[in-house]
Amino acid sequence: MSETDPASLVDALHSSKSPHLIGVRHHSPALAAAMPDLLAAAEPDAVCVELPQELGEWTRWLAHPGTLAPVACSVIDATGERLGFYPFADFSPELAALRWARENDVPVYAIDLPSGHPRGSEFREHDPLSAAFGRAAGVDDTEELWDRLVESRSYGADPQALRRAALAVGVAMRGEAGPSEADALREAWMRKEIAATGASRPVAVIGSFHAAALIGDHTEPDLSGPVAPVTCAVVPYTFALLDSRSGYPAGIRDPEWQQAVWESKGEATAVERHATRVITEVCGKMRAAGHAAGTPDALAGHSLAMGLSALRGLTAPGRREVIEALGSVLGQGDQLGRAAAVARACEAVLVGDRRGELPPDAPRAGLLSHVEQACDELKIPRDGRAKQLKLAPHRSPLDRKRHALLTRTRVCGVPFGKRRELAGIGDQDSLGREWTVKWEPRTAATLDWLSTYGPTLAHAATGLLRQRWIDPEATTAHRLGFFEAAVEADLPGLLAEFTARMREDVVATAGLPELLTAYHLLGRAGTDPVLRAEVAAAAINAVGGLAGSGEAADIRALAELVRLSRAEHEHLGAERLVWQLARLTEDASPPTRGAAAAALTLLDRRPHQWLGELAASWAEDADGERAAGALRGALLVAGDLWDADPDLWEPLARRLESWPERDFWPRLPALREGFDALSTAARERLFRTVSGRYGDDTALGRLEVAPELLAAWAAADEAGRIAAAGGEDTGDDLAPESPVDGAETVDRWRLILGRESDRLSASYRRGALALDDLYGSGHGEGSMGIGAVGGTSGGVGAAEPSIREWAEDLAELFGSRVREEVLARAAGRGRLDAILQLDPGHVTPSVDLLTRVLGLAGAMPESKLAPLRRLAARLVEELTKALATKMRPALTGLTTARPTRRHTGRLDLARTVRANLHTVQDGTTLVPERLVFRSRGARSADWDVHILVDVSGSMERSTVYSALVAAVLHGVPALSVHLTTFSTDVVDLTEHVSDPLSLLMEVSIGGGTDIGKGLRYVRDRIKVPSRTILAVVSDFEEGASVSRMLEEFRQLATGGTHVLGLAALDDKGEPVYNKAIAGRIADAGVPVAALSPSQLADWIAAKVRA
Amino acid sequence: MTERPQVMPAEQRYAAELEFLAAYDSGPRPPGWKLTPAAVVTFVLGGQTLELPEPHPVAPPTMEISRKFVGERALVERAVVTLAGDRGLLLVGEPGTAKSMLSELLSAAVSGSSALTVQGTAGTTEEHFRYGWNYGLLLAKGPTEEALVPSPVLTAMRRGAVVRVEEITRCLPEVQDALVSLLSDRRMAVPELGSNISSAEGFTVIATANLRDRGVSEMSAALKRRFNFETVPPIGDLESEVDLVRRQAGAALSRHGRDFAVDELVLRALVTAFRDLRGGQAEEGWAVERPATVMSTAEAVGVATSMGLQGTYLGGVDETALLPGYLLGTVHKDDPEDRGRLLAYWDTAVRRRAEAEAAPWKRLHELRHLLEG
């Protein structure tokens, strides 16, 4: 056969009479439309189609007049593995052949290898024609080749010429190599079957790749083999699943378009009309989505499509021409915004939503019976009563199968089992699973309806999960949920697909906690270590976005990441992590700085001594918040190390020893706060270690001795020492001259660690009581029981001090500034009345304090609200004044016009004349070579400034600053300010802008994050985009659809609005944000930055003046 | 006129090919065009040898059309069909993707001249799009036809030729909008002379825009709807890009009268590194962090040329050792984090390739210290 030249082979195929050959592609509108003519011309007495033998009796259902395409045939074996899947639509040539045969009473034979044959399942869904295209032409897009060579030249063509072209394509693709072993077997079977029909004029409707095998002589391989029983089903199908992008096999692109081509029955003008209609409909859908796309755009699209088809030598525009034309005309080069909308509109119009139907008397589909059978096998009750099942999937294979089945039904939305979450200890997943199952009539009905998605539950679950993952509205959190469902439901094929898509769909937009979840899930799934490493790398990358965070959750995520890095990926990514951490130690909020330093120590990049010194230097910091924050961060990450290694606590101990009273007391609350990050048992351990250094006798506490006696003893000791050393003062290095002796140091440690308060000396006990009141018995391990704190009073002694007394105690012990700090902390921990002790007249205004005060506003009862308001009012007033002073220099002079060379149309005559005086020659003529104009001075309230604030997290400094900045900007005549807050709801607070206190009181914190919604709201309110400034204050952890948010940003940016994303708006400039998403926003054309209010004022002023 | 210009315009460099193609395809031409659309596509893509169907008095019987634009055929087809229609053509894409070259080739092929060009900058004024005045003559003789200094757009309108607007988004929005009425009415009013100049058949506009840059103003929606947008992607295929870099760097060096002598392996490594960093994915499929700078093909050509020049004039250099320094210079432009990203690339993809013993990656991995600077 290889010696025959292709042209004569094609001739031979074309003229063969027995069998008469019609080579097809499984979905081909041209051939399907021409099929009745071809068959009528051939006058066959048998029609043979390329379907497995077992489907022979089902062909009458396919051709039944009551059957509406699209429908599909599926073949599964006894274990539920899919052996074959054959979708049919009106434009499938085989279906056209079957229908013709039925109308003309010609018998139909299914001649392909039975699916139950041992070799029958190989390469079944893989269309050999496509594979051959791929091999021979080196092109991925095999459908396009057939489209160009057969489909687009078919309009108005003679059916026989079409048949010849199809056969020629098959010959070309078969090429030199010939069929694979599996295909050769199938072809041999087909030859045998055609001969066995005994017909004199058989017609074979087969894939044109196989046509050459059906004529001429061939060696016959051994076809014997036991044929296993299979189950077949015909189910209704949908165009959405028929589209080849759905992930279901044997699909074709844009079924609705193919349907329309089939309906035009080969007339070029009908196809052109349909192309015009498609273009118009897509424009309509764009308008519905809020994009401008009118009749001129449709006209331009039409002319581009027609021009392209003329240039390419086609008689009518094909699918490709239409799509390219729509992309060029409507897309506006904008990948994120309009082009995505165009793609969606095209999909809706070209894929369509047609659904097939079977005649009422057709046999029912197999999904329901399959599930019933499976339930019976696995002993899951179906008797209509509720039953509880406790499963242990890790121990018993039967339980694992049951769990998989129930998870699959849950995923498919079948009302059968309800799962109860069993919480595990700590971070571990629970090992057991508890289900409540109840089989209802609804269950059977839903399963029936779901048969479209697959013949078995596994296929249905796979198909549904896949659809949901592909949906562009799905968020990262959803997708991780689908991944987990795929793990639980035991769907390895789907897991492989999800793993392949994980990169672009999840890793690209996830924040650090989600990346860690993904990492653990990938570990559970046990697939693809390379991807796991990439996820780890992305997590390391996301660390940079934690710079401004103070939340314990973020610090713990960082600690988890460090733990993983040590355990598993010591070489990969560790350098990068270290680099990030090194930067964080310099430039981040105190908790993050502490955490980063501790992390570096854990990764063995810095010696423990370094961390110890650093901790000691934090302790010396006069600003209590900073000290406390840094210590907390470090201890949350590396707390377990502290009692093990003296290098860590010795520097701090030395400082404690060296401080006189007046240095120690003000720092005590901050240190106590910092060490409170350790659990009670950890503090106990640390205390034991530390106190051991000072010897046992210190446990007795100090003796109460008269000071004069103490002085005399000390002098005597000193004289003795000098005498013993031979008159020299050697000066011991190891025990530095400390004003504090060992016993007092231990007391100080008792205070800092909150242990053994009953052993404290009297002067310290007051302090201990004051702080214990705040910190109680601690948290975490050991907080219930080890060593009661606060003495053994048990009824003796004073009752708990009232808050006022406590506040006075604090002022006496620690000084008034520290008292404020402690009171604020107490309020943060729930002692709400503490904050009322602050005197508005003397409080130091700080944004942190204001943040805390406002955070309490919601928790206060009405009666207590008034003093809080006074306090907050005072703070707001002071802070606004300070802010205004900083911002004013940037905002002055916005309304005056300045000279410029740009043509604004208003000539500044004086300056122009002066600039061109050198051209005056004869005294009267001046040549205006260089013109000077006046820039547009802003009229009052000419510019709109919109501030959009994300309030889904806690009351952030950025939120407070936004309100204050809005108040300051409100005072500038050139600007009119609007402030809107959003979480999942959008609240417009513009009327409160002038009074920042009431604005902040109105803000309600909490909820999810839907940035797209907030942007949409603001976009509707923008009057003149080129004179509008929009500042979005958010951490960009989008909780709804990321693509929608990006689209909104893009629309705003292209509309001419000046948009700025602010990851933080405070004077420290430490942002907390999702780096991946922020990167994508920046790519969309919106800059993302962390600015201080004066920098923001500078930016606004620059925009207004320009 | 200079003796030997540094860069010759396309219509001069390829004059022979254009003449041949005019004789080759005698099909119908859109009004005002010098070649048929199919011939324009052939000219732009090149890579074929053609024979004249019948002898022509001037043109040679066969000619090889050289490869010029490396990219998708469908893109060029769409561009050509757009030019024959009512809308303008706007080529967008990242810097260094040969948009300007494509617009030059298209205008040379369609109207025989690529000289009618307006370069868009922030200082571009309406005069560059409409007309200006010779102020001396204006003041001396009053507003006359003589005193009018037509812009390239007005010249193209009168002649029925293609006008190119480079970097249109750099112009200020109010200046860009001067094009809106030109593209819809195809008419320019000169009130001082009291006349209306209509455009001749064949007038069309090709604009280029660079979307990812600072100092770019957005186009108004009205202007966008007068253009068909075509995104020119970076070269999709490693081999084509290596080929292109070699060719263009070779051409640049031949102007110095030298041969291009950079080692093939080093050249491949250079292009591979550029592609990996541009796309965020290594050739083998590993993920790579993308730096904020655009790693364009033009930049790769520049680096290859520099390496060639360094080898030529300074002699005796180890090209592999040059590569990290050049890469750092290319990458580390704005964002200090980019150096970290390049280091990360070295630690992941380059290290893996070094482990697989691929030359020159092994040596490159050893030269990591050059990046830490």
C-alpha cells in the first residue's frame, strides 16, 4: 500500500463499490448536510457505521424521530470504567446516516470492535484522525485543518467532490506510517463485519482515516478473544458539554455555530447571514454586560470578517474568521477587561445551550441503577429512613469506598448524605467521618437528571467539579475546596487535572494562608512534588506582603512556613525566604520584625546570640507598643527555643540586672505583654531555667534587714575581698557590678513572666497584682492548674480592686504614659471600662489609641458611650490638626493657574511677548516662535476625590487615616470628597466626611471582601472621569471574583479616572496585602503603593495641577 | 543627503521586491493601493521564492522575498484587511515586539512610502496632526496656501497614502482626539483659508501604542472605536527568536564591518533566559518569577550586539562570563526587588539545568557571585 501514490489511492477509494466509502470526521456539518444526497446516490442495501458492536441495537433509538439531538451513547464495563463515549448532534454525519437509513428502511450495522473485547478499550475516545493530524502536520490545532480543507470549501460544492476531498484528507493523514496496532485490529474487525453482512451494495460511514483499510488485501490478525459484558446507555446531552472545552471527550468547538452551518445546508449566503447574526448578537451581549458596542462596531466586524474570508479564498466566513473579526473590532487590545468580555459573549452565542431529549419510551439511563447497585454492595441503607454512619476511611477500605461514594453524591448535589464535621485537635484534620444518610424520592429523581453528566457517579462528579473549577467566577478558596472534595471523593483523574491547573488558577492569586492550605492538600493528594515546591516558592514570595501586619494569624502562618522550609525544602527557596526575612527585619511593623528575626534564627542563618541581643534591645525601647509587639512576634515564632538556650535570654537578663527601679518599672508592662505570647507552661519552664541560674537560696526571697546593717556587711565583705586578692582590685568580669542582686532579678523575672507572684517581695507584689488583673492566668498549655497566680488569698485580703483604683495603681507604679498603654491594652482584652479612665484632656493623641477606642465603640452599652465619644472626639481633633499641618503644603495653590508651554488655548500674552522679544527686527513685528500658555486653574470643587475603604478586616490604622485624610481634603476648595466603605456591602458615608468622628462611628467592621462591587458602585457615581481621583484602600484579598475586580479596575483606568491602589495609608507605610493580586492589579494599569497621608496629598496635588 | 544612512527606510531597502510584487500579482487592488492585499501579506511575511507568470520588461523573472516580520500569518492578514476598510489599524503590545517595523512595512507596501510619520510624545501638539503656520510668511503675507505647513496627516490625506502615528498613547488626550473627527469624516477644515480638504482614496492610519509603560495617557472611548486593535505578541517560538536575534545582531555588527562571532550556545542561553523571565515560565515548564522590567526581543538583540562588539573591539573575552552582568543590567532597572528575582531565577531554573549538566548553564550557575554585587 505504501507504493501506491496517494492520488491513485484516493481514486480507488472514491470509486470503490463494495463497500461504498464515505469517510467522515465525527462532527462535520458539511458532510452531515450532504449525507442524504450521498446515500441516495449510492442506493445501499446496508449502512455500516463505526460504532462498537454492542451499540448496534441502540442505533434505532438514536435515529428515532422523537429523539432530539444532542444525545450521547456511553459504554461502561462491569466495574464502572468508561469504555467509550459517543456524542451525537444534528451535524454528526453518522447520525444523519442513521436517520436516512431509518427513513428508507435500510438495515444498519455497527461494525466496530466490541467494547468488551480485550483490546477494545484502547484509544477509544481518541479520534485517530486528530492524532494523525497532530503527528503528520506537526500542528496542535487539528480541527482547524479539517475546517480549512473540507468545511470551508464545501459551500455550494458538489457532494461527490466533497466526499472525495474528505477521503483525500484521510489518506494524507494516514500517510506513510499506517495505523497503530489497536487501530489495525479495529480495521480488521470492520472488514470482517462488512463481509459478514452479506450485502451486495454496502455503504461504510467511517472515520476517513480508516477508509484506506477497507479496500484491497490485508493480513488478517487474530481477532478471537472473550467478549466481556458491558452496559450501554443513551442519554440526553447538552451543547455546553459537547463543546470541546468542557473537558468531556469527543467534543467540537462552538456547537451552536456548527448547528447553524448544518442548517444552511451548504448555501454560502445562508452562512454569511448567520455570521452577521452572530456578530450582532455578540455586540448585543456586550452591551448587556455594560460595554459600549453599537451598530458601527457590528458593521466593522462584518466587513472585517468578509474581507478576511475573501483574502483567504473562502466563499463564506468560517468560525475562525468570525472570531478573529470580533476580537479585533471589539477587544480594543485589552486582555483583562473587554477582551475577556468579548470571549464570554462569543462563548454564550457560539456554544449555545441546546439540550437533547429522548423519546418517552426509551430505556432509562444507567446512573440511577449504578448508584443503587453500589449502595447495596457497600451496605449503605436505601430504605428511606435516616441512619448515622461513623466511618474511618484511613483504617478500613470498605469505609473508604463508602466515604468516596457519599462524597461524590454530595458533590453532585444529590440529597442523600449529610456530613458532620468532626474537629481535630489543633491543626490536624480529623481522622473520622460521620455521615447521616437518607434515601428520598428526590434522590432518585436527581440521579436521573444527572445522567447527562456521566454514566457512573465518578464520571458525574468529575464532570461537575471540573465545570465549577473552570467557571471564571470561582475564587481561590472555592477551588481549594473543590480540590479537597476531589481528594475525599477519590477521583484520581480529576486530581491530575486540577493539579495541572493549580498553577494558573490558584497559585497566581492566593495569599499566604491559602498557599499553605494548597501545600497541605497537595501533600495529602500525594501528586507532583514539583508543583508542591512551586507552591512553597509562591508562599515564600507572599511573605513580603506581611510587612505591616500585627495579626497573630499572619505571624502563625509565617511560623508554619518556616517550619515547612526547615523540614522539607531546605535547598529550594530557602535563599529567597532568607532574603525576604532579612528585609522584613529592617522594614516592617514590630511584630513582623520580631517574627522575621526569630525565623532567621530558626533557619540557622543567625546565631541565637544575635536574637538574644536583639530581644534585649527591644526591651530597652521606650515605646511600649513597639517593644511588646516585637517580643510577641519573636516569641510566637520561636518561643520553644527560649528556655533551651541561654544565649537567648542572657542579654535580657543582664539588662534586667542593670536597670535601676526607675528604668525597670515603666518597661515592665510592655515586657509582660510581650512574654504573654508564650503559653503558661512555657513561661513556667522559662522561669525555672532562668531562676536556676541565680541559685536556690533566692527562692526564699529577700530577708528583711535594716539598711544600715546591710551597708556595714557590704563594706566588710568588700574589704575582705580586697585583702584576699593581695590588695589588687581584679574586678571580676563575669559578674558585672549590678545595682540589683540576684534575688531582685528573680523577682523581676517573676513579674515579667507572671509566675509565682506569691513569692514576690512586698514592693513588687503590688505591681504583680496590678498586671495579673489584666493577664489572668494566661492562655494555652498549662493555663488551667499549674501554679495558681495571684497568691493564695482565698477570701483573705482585699476584693478585686475597682477599675479606678487599678488605674491609680498603674499611674503610681508605671507613670502616666505607660498607664495609658496598659489601660488601652486592658480595653483591648475586654475590660471595657478601663478606657474610660483615660482623661481626654491629658491623653497623648495617637492613631493606635484612636483605633483601639473606636474598636470598642461597638461593644459599649449606650450609657457608657458618651465618655468614649468625648475621648474619641479629642483624639480626632488633635490628629486632624496634626495631619492638616503635614498635608497643607502640598495642597496649596491648586486653584491658581500656572504658566506652561502646553497648548491649553489660553495665551499668556505678557509672558509670550517677553519670551519672543529677540525676534523683533523692525520694531513693530514680533514673531511668536515660542508660545506660553496658562494652565487650567482648577475652579472650586472642580475635582472629585473618591476614597474607597475596605472594612472587612479589623479596624485598621488605614481606615482611621482614610477618615482623617478625607476630613482634611474636604477643607480644600478645589476638591469635593466622597468616602465609601465596602465589605460585602457598600456603604456610602459621604455626608459624614466633614465630621470624621461620626464617620468612624458609623463604620461597621467585618464581612467578606468584594472589591469588584465597591468599584462598580463608585464607577457609577463618577461624573467626569478625567477630573476624578479614586484611591482604593484595601489589602486586596478579594473574596469574590478576581477577574471581575480586575475588569472593573481596567474599566476605570481606561475611562480616564486617576486610580490608585493603597495597600496602606499611614505614616509608617507598612502594608499588609496580597502580593499576587496586587501584582495583577498593577498589570491592569492601576499603581499599588503604600503611602503616608502627606505623600497621598502630594500625589493628588500633582494630578490636579497637571 | 547623507552618504550612507544608518538605517534605510523600508521602501528603499526593499524597492526591488516591491516592484516585483507589483508585477507578480495583477489582481484587483483596493483604491489607492500599490499592491493587492495578498501581495502585501507575502511581502510582510516573506520567506518564499516567486516566479513571474509572464515576462515583464523591468522586473526579473524570479525573486526571493526575504523574511521580515516573524509572527502569525493571521495577524498580518487581519491588519491588511483592516487597512482596506473604514477603520484605522492600531498595533498594541509590549515594547520590542516589532510593532513599528510592522507598521513601516505595511505602509511601504500599501502606499509606497513610510515617510509620513508622526512621532507621539508628551510634547506633541495639534499642529503635528493638522497643520501649522510659517509665522514669518503668515505675518508678512497673511494666511495663504503658501504659509500653511501641512502635517504628515494632511499630506497623506491629500495624497491618499498611509500615515503612521507612533506611540499614540504618549500624546495628551486632547491632542489624540484630533484624530477622532479625521477618521470618521475624513475631512479637515482650515478655517483660515476657508476651505475643507477631503481625503483621497487610500488614506488610512496605522498607529502603534505601548500599553505597559509610564507616562501613557489613556485613549478616549470614541477614539478607540475608530480603530481595530491588533495585539502583536512576543515571538512564540524559541528557534525563531534565536534566529531573529542572530540575524539582527549580525546585521548590526556588519555595519561595523565585522562578523557576528558570539558562540551559539551562549546566544541560546541568552535568548532562553530572556524568554523565561518574560513569560514567567521556564522552557521546561518550571515557574519563574517575572521581573517588573519588560524583557523584549529588541533588548535581547541589543545585548547580543553588545556582546559581539565587546568581543570585537576589546578582544579575548569569555562570553559566558559576560552574560550574568548583562542580564543584571537588563533586569535591574526600576524595582530593587528585580535583583532578588534574578537571583531567584539563578537559584531555581539555572541551578536545575546545571544539575542536569547542560552547558553553558553549569558555568553560569558558578558565576552567581557576579549577580550579588
